[in-house]
Amino acid sequence: MKENDPKKDLIRKMTENLPMLRAKLGITQTELCEKIGITRQTLTAIENDRREMSWIMFVALSHLFMQSKDTKMLLSVLDIYTDGLQNFLSFKSDNVILNEDGGNA
């Protein structure tokens, strides 16, 4: 990622606040790992700043934390879930590519 990359900044903020967000949600590392499909070893390395979080993992965590009223509010307060991110992640039907039979590609 390039320097001053907004994705990298969001990942950094999520990484810094991940233990607190997980605790606020009331789940263990193991439970979080099961929900987003990673190993506990990977999560521990990320929480201890020994491994960088991927963009895919950031999106999965954002989706998970947006399901709870308490963590959803914290994502906004911590400037992790911004209007720009919401717009970026929003599905717009005019961008859908259809197959010849009319189904989604």
C-alpha cells in the first residue's frame, strides 16, 4: 500500500483498538477467530503488532462489529467506520454485471 493510504490508516486504527472492540462485544479471541475464519495465532500476532491485518480481515471485522450497537458506535467514535468507508463498501445496483440469462455474474 502506498504512503498515506486511507486503507492502511483504517487498518492501523482497527488493529490498535481490536482488543477493546472484541472485549466490548464480549467474545474471546477463539470466538472471534471462528466468526471471521482465521487462526488464533494470526489474531494474536495482529493484536500484538507482529503481523499486519489484511484489508479482507478489516472488512470482515468491520462487518462483525457493525452488528452490535455498542461496537458500531465505537467504530464511528474511533474514526474507523467513516462515511467514506461506508460509501466505499456500499453496494450500488447500477454496478451489477448480469449474465446473458439475467442472473448476477
